[in-house]
Amino acid sequence: MNLAHLLDSSLARFPAKVVYEGDGRSFTYAQLAGLSENLAAALACEGFAAGARVAVLLPNLPEYALAMHALWRLGAEPVLINPQLTGRELGYILHDSEAAAILLPEALLPVLAPLRAELPGLRAIVIGSGAENDLDFARLVATPGHYPIAHRHEDDIAQIMYTSGTTGNPKGALISHGNLLANARSGIERLQVTEADHLFCILPVFHAFAFTAAMVIIPLVGGTVSFEYRLSPKRLIAHLSDPRTSILVAVPSLLATILRFPPELRLSSNLRCILCGGGPLPPQLEQAFAERFGDLVRQGYGMTECSPYAALSPPERPARLGSIGTPMPQEHKLAVRDPVSGAFLAAGAVGELVVSGPHVFKGYLNQPAATADAFADGWLRTGDLGYCDEDGYFFIVDRLKDMIIVAGEKVYSREVEDVLLGFEPIREVAVVGIPDTDKGEVVRAFVSFKEGTQASEEQIVQYARARLAAVKVPKQVTIMDELPKSATGKILKRELRKMPTA
């Protein structure tokens, strides 16, 4: 099976049921199947064929799903791109992926405009009004056509997703049809997803955490997805209180936003699960959310290269504070290895998390050396340090590259961050290591405050000193209005490391 057959079962059972809605539009399963076939046939008439790479530069719109199903039917390889990228960043990905076309809304044409001269072969498919030679998305979709599903094996590439590029230019992760289907089936089993589920998706779909949930899991079981890309308190509250909403995909910063809403906010009575990923979930935030709204949050763990879920807290058991849960079912393996010797470690010992299974990606586009470095003895190296307890629950302690060595002692940045988040005025915090002549590295903390609160650097240091060993106490504290973040709300430590020291 490949992803072009994703709708087969749900289409047969629920042809008139809405599968995607958002921005005032919706598609039923029958409409999605018919319109995506129209689009595939029209693209074939324009010269696109199996193996063609088409960049998708869209916000969370129902048309995203329509485009993906058309490209899968065609046998093409969609290249998912963050709509918030700059022209330079977009240009790099278009060059690296050798995209033959780009699908984008009219509003993003100014970002593409400076790149057209250096990419003369790139064709634009525009939702809205484009240039004279651009393809009109609406016209392509409205043109009746028939196109048989291209023969693609589970090992063939279903999409290319570019990593965040924390150590240089982003890398194109090659995700196969089999990777996504295996991970989706595992997620369905772990979360017990059924056709009755209604997913509210505000995380950007170009992000793997949201993509697999919204684009693979839900249509596979016959559920419904509500998309949103305009994050405003009013719209967010409307979705959260919508009685249809049963699953929410979130990042920690979204949970923090929800906690700041008025006490009278009532979540959907049918909301049974909040999938939280995309970054560390501070225990204080997890506990505060549970105290107000109940045991809804299920912290997950994964990465683009895992399609993306590697672990998730089982919903049938109470969440374990601070844990990323247990390995996903169906041959999804997660283990802890010594990053130097490669030896597998026993429960309680800290080492690098490694992943194996049918959900692990095929490698990086055009980067054989980086692909080789990503694996050790067939296991995918995550770059995360963690441990497993006696009950099989996994915990993250830090990124391998974020660990700070102070006078020869290991300091885990996440431990320091979790402690500082207990200081009442602090809203968000990030800890990095900075060079030090005597100790090699010392700890530097960046913080922002909750509205209407403040504290001095010395007060923050004193709070830490009372709760941490001396080597873990920040030697510098930098107060900011807002910490730099990615499009998914993840704090960008690479930007913080660039800031001059005191």
C-alpha cells in the first residue's frame, strides 16, 4: 500500500463525511478523492510525472490535503516547506531539492519573486492570482480528469521534510510511504483513534508532528480535521470549546497560552487527548495544566527522521510527570546507548536515545555522509540524552550538544531550566553553555517574565543557588522580553548562543 490509497476505506464508508475544514471551506471524503484526482490529471497534462518534486509552501488550509493526495496519486515527491522562511532559506531548499514546481498562495508570491531568475525552470502553482505563466490551482482542480494511481512501493519516497538546520543548512529527510503508514498505524493503536475523533490542528502541517496526525492518522480511520492558521485568542477558544473536538495537537508554548486564558474557559466535553511534542514539556507546566483541566496531556517524543513518533504516554495509564512515555507499538524500538562505546545501558543510566523500526527515514537528500553519521549499527541516533526507568518509561535530560561541561562535570541544561521555571516571575527560560577561561564552560540563562512581574538577575541566581549544585548555577542571567522561537514555538538556542556575553 502507498499513501495514494490512504482514503480507500474511509471513502467507501463515509463518502459524505467532512474530512477537512478550515478558512471557511471544507471537503468531504468524496470531494477530496474526486478533486485530488482532477488535480493529478491536470498536473500530468502539464508534464509532471512520477518522481517529480513539487514544493508545498502553504499554511494550514484544506487545500494542503488536496495537494498532497494529488501528488501521491501522481507518484510525485512533495517537498514540505515552512511558509515563514525568508527568501534566502526558501531558495536553498528549492535548489537542494531540485523542485520542478512550487505550490503557494498568492500572498507568498513576493517571497518567491526574487528567486525566479535563478530558478528559471521552476513553475509556480498559485492559489489566487499569479503571474502570466503561473498555473492556476483553482482551474487545475476544477478541470474534470481521470488519472490512475501511480505504482509506488512502500519504500518509495512519499515526501521530503527539511530539518530545522540547527547546525547549518537544513537537511532534506527522505520519508517513505511505508515510514508514514507504519507510524500512523502505531499511533492509531496507541491513541485508540477512531472515526469518531475530531482533530483540531493549529500546529503548522509542514511540521512532522502535526503532519502525521492530520494527514495520515485521521483520514486513515475516517475522522475529521479542523485546520487553523490564524492564532488569535478568540479563534483558539472557539476551537477548544467546540464540542466536536476530541484530540488537540499542541506544543508546550500552546499549553502555556491556554493556561493564561480566563478561569471560565471550559474545554470541549469530548476532548480526550492533547498530544504535546515539538520540545520539552516543563514538569511545572504539565502539572499546572493537569490541575486545571485534568489528565489530558500525553507527552510525545520523536523527530522528523522518525515520521515522527518514537514514544508517547499511554492514554490508558495516568501520565508520568516529566516522562515522554513508552516506545510506540508495532516494532517501534527505543533504547539507550552509551554515545561513545555504543553499549546499551540498563534502566536508570543516562545515555543517547536511539531508534529503530519501520518508521525510521531513508536518509538525507544529497548528503550520504550526514546519513551515515545519523546511524550507528542500524540504530538512528537522536542526539538526545535520556534514560529509561524500571517501568519502561523514558525521560529526556538534555540534547547531547546542549550538555554543558563545567570544570569536567556534566550539567544538563534542561535540569537547570526546570528549576528556574519554578521561580514565580519567570515565564520562559533557556540555558546554554558559554566559554570560560578557568572552567571551560559556565552556565548562562536567558529568561522572560510573566506579564506584570519582574525580578533582578541576582534574585534569579539566589533562587538557583538554593536548589542547585554550584556548577549548575547560572553565572550570567540575561533578561529578555521574548526568547527567539521557531515557527512551532521551539526556543532557538542557536540564536541565544550568538549573543555577546557580559
